[in-house]
Amino acid sequence: MLLQVIINGILKGGLYALMALGMSLIWGVMDIINIAHGSFIMLGAFCTFWLFEYFKLDPILSLVFSISSMFFLGYFIQKYIINLVIRAVIFITLILAFGIEIFINNFALVLWTADVRKVQVPYGAANFSLGGLATIPFMRLFAFILAIIITTIFFIILNKTKLGRSIRATAQDLDAARLAGVDVAKTYSLTFGFGVAAAGAAGTLWSLLFPINPMMGGVLTLKSFVVVIIGGLGTMLGPIIGGLTLGVVEALGTNWFGQSFENLISFSILVLVLIIRPRGILGGSE
Amino acid sequence: MKKISVYLILLLIAIILPFFSNNFIIRFVTTIFMFGIMASAWNIIGGYTGYASFGNVVFFGIGAYITAILMEKGGMPFYLAFPAAGIGAAIFGILIGLPVLRLRGHYFAIATLGVAEAVKALVDNLEITEGNSGIYVPTLNLPVKGQYYFYYFMMLATLIGIILTTIFILRRKFGYGIIAIREDEDAANAVGINTTLFKTTAFALSGFFTGLAGSIYAYQLGFLKPEPVFTVQTTVKMIVMAVFGGIGTIFGPLLGAFTIEVISQILSNYFLVIHTLFFGVIVILAIIFTPQGIIDIVTGRKKFGMAYLMENIRKHRI
């Protein structure tokens, strides 16, 4: 029983890791807290939902569409909106992202109404047994593996390509990067694009496992915070460690206290980690 | 002297206004006062002290729920529950402020947001708050018109209270202290300002007045549920109003509350279903074009025009 709970936690944790990846990237490079992150996850989920409803496109194939469309959305939002205020005091970008969140959520509410939807695939309920000790739902394992693969691809882009180098250079020292010939405004737009694309991918995977609705973003943003805060900024492993930790702790916590305490548990973790270790479990001292 | 007479005239208008208006206008202006209180309270911690709290709605919710619990379960009259709500919110501000105010910048913002969400989830699960089914507040035993007057003047008095408090503290060591903390906390510490004490006091003060607003709101509404009371959108509204009016100014937040509420009201008249969508647009436009606040324009210190808007953008773009 306990083994089953922990396995469920780990599987969900993989998805949390992918969810937080984009937020961690945007935060680390540009010092922007993307409050609208959960809304982008929601858009990714509904992108999959739409393609599935109207074109009967397999949700897994729709990953390509959700990732690419969300990349362009993110790119243009950064280019034409956020870049305009990027040098103002930090809470200005924060409240701007709130404005974007309110806009996206209500736009989605008009498009898709407040109904709870589900992407129902025929193979959704398949599972296999782990030697009689625990059952593993096939979709959850699949989403977990995909989340890890996508996270890895993002890390390769960041660490092995020229674009990744300019993104990291901008994060380390804006002026030095500029002197070395990096187009900072463009790098920022690309970074935001990548971050939102990762959110879109997380949304697609989320829609495979859980019901979706236009207002689901707020809680997901906060959970992404928890993951980023636990893992700390600026490390490759941060989101993965944070995601798995949150997944397991949440699974154990709801197992003991009940499902309605899920949010209370994750937000309490957020506040506690911030107070005790503000730079994350992996992060250095202040 | 001219300035003071303008404010006195405005105050006089505010006092006689309800006797010449219908219930709708009274309720509408009461809401403006409420947001004026909350935006001004946010201004103390976010504007003067420089700690951008993204969880100030927690004080509002705590004030509202203290009022509901004391009156409904404790049988207390409102005139006792009202100050208790403010003091309760202030104590919560001290307790939560001591650990959280050690964080800076984004980390403080996220921590306060997390606190607000955690308290919402807690209220949702507690028995004494009746969880998600909601809690009733006894209604005021007055004729309808009298009720409208009562809430209106309670909000107005609290609003005057916070504005006088702001003016008062700005002329004291405390006011200079918190502004010094905003400009450079380490330097403030070095010249002997007890930064922890000052920050926590500012946070508690902000919580006190927000809690009072929550208390009147609870009495006026008569029924509370965790979701609308603790919604993060209220925090967003406070901040946007303060920014739009002018953070770090005495009357800016009130001006922002007035302008944003009027715009929202007009929008919701024309676009019943999608007016929240436009609120998002207002937030985005206000942040991009008037990050310094419109108070400079209203008081005639700057001229409004294309040049003013472009100057703001040029200052912060990359």
C-alpha cells in the first residue's frame, strides 16, 4: 500500500518536474516570476483537447502542436509586452504577469466555458502489475517518461547549443553578454518561448491524466513555485529533485490527511522551505 | 493651504454624497472606499517599505472571518468584533512577518502569496470556519437605507483613518526608517535602524487596516466563503490600484482605487460576461504605460500625452 502511494507520487512528480522546468528557466535567466505559468499549462492542455475533439488527433502526437504553438505565444508575449517593462522594479513584471494570467484565463473561459473536460483515450485505463506489489497505470508511467525525456531535451538545448550558451550568458551577466554580441532582447524572447513551450508540453501530459478546465492554472502555478523553490534555481537537477519531492510528499500527505488537504500541504511546504532554506535544498547559502 | 482646502472639499462631498444618491451609488462608492483602504494599506508595506506583498488579501480574509466567528459563534456585537478583526490581522502580520520579512524581492512576494493560499486552504478545511459550505454573519438591525449609510460611513472613517495614519507616520522617525529600508536596507541597518522592528510594524499596520476593511465587508455581505474572500485577484487589485495611482504617495492608491473601480464598472455595464477579461487588459496597460502612477498628472506635476507614456516605456524597456 505504502509502496503504491510512493510510486504514484514519483510518477506525478515527473510531471511536476516538467511543469516547473519552464518557470525555473524564466526565473533563472530573466528574474521574472511568471505568474501566468499555470495558464500556459492550461492552454497546452486545451490545445490537446481541441485537436482530440475535432480532429481525433492522438494526444501524444498533439505534443508537437502544443509545444510549437506555445513557443510562439511565449516568444511574442515577451517580445511585445514583457520586454517593455523588464528593467522596472521587480514586482512590476510580477503584476504584469498577473494581468496576462487574468486575460488568458478569462479568454479561455469564453472559448471553452467553465465545464470540466477530459481527454478520453481508449488506452487510458491500461495498467500493469509490479509483481503483485503495486499496479502502475500505463498512462502515468508514459507521461512520466515523456516528461523526463522533454526535460532532458531542454537541458541539452541549454547546455550544448550556441543559443543555450547565449541564454546562460545573459543569465550570468547581462552587460557582458551584450558586449560579447548577444542580442539580449531576442534571447529573452526565445527564453520565454522555451519556458512557455515546456509549460505547453506539461499541459498536454496533464490533460492525459487529469480533468481540465480554464481555471486550473492558479493552483498549478503555485505548485510550480513549490517545485522551483524546493529544487532551487540555476541547477539542472533542481526541477527534477523538487518535482519528485513534491510528488512523493503530497502523495504521502494526502494518504494520511485526506485529499482535501492536498493544497494545504503543498503551500505549507512552499512557505516552510522559503523560511528555512530560501535558496532551495540544492541551492547554496544566501 | 490651497491643497488642504481641496481635500476638505472632497471630504465634504464624500460626507454629503450618500444623502443625495440612490443605493446603487452608495454601494459603489463604499466599494471604492474599501479598495482605497486596501490599496493604501498595501502602499505602506509595498510602496513605502519596498516589500511587495502578494498575499495582503490574507489580512482581509482573516479580518472578515474573525468578524464572522466572533459575531456568529461568540455572539459579540459588531463594535467589539470590528477592532478585534483589525488587531487579529495585525497579530497575524507580526507572526508571519517575522520569518517571511527576512526574505527579499521575489522570494518575499512568493512567500506571502503562499501564506495567503495556505490560509485559504486551511479555512477551507477547518470546522470553526464552516469550511467550503460558508459561514453566516448576523445582519445589521437597521432599515435598508440605514444599513447602506452605516457601511458607507464605516468604510469612509476607516479610509480617513489610514490616510491620517500614513500622513502621521511619514513625519515620524518610523516613516523615514521604512523609506530608508526601501532605498537600501543594508545601509539602513548600518545607520542604526532596527529594520526587523520597522518592517514588521509596517506589515502589521498594513494588516490592521486591511483587516478592518475585511470586517466591514463581512458584516455588509452577511455570508462568507473561502474562495471569493481569499481570492488572489483582490491582492492583484490592491497592487494595480496602488501602482496606477502612484506607489509611495499618500493619495495615489485612493486615486487608483477610484479610477480602476470606475473603469471596471463602466466595462461591466457594457460587457457583462467578459469584463474580467478587460480587467486583465487594464492591468497590462496600466503597468506598461503608467508604472509611476497617474497622481503626477492629476496634481499637474507632469503633462499627460504621448511623450509622457513613451518616457515611461523608454525607461524600463530593454
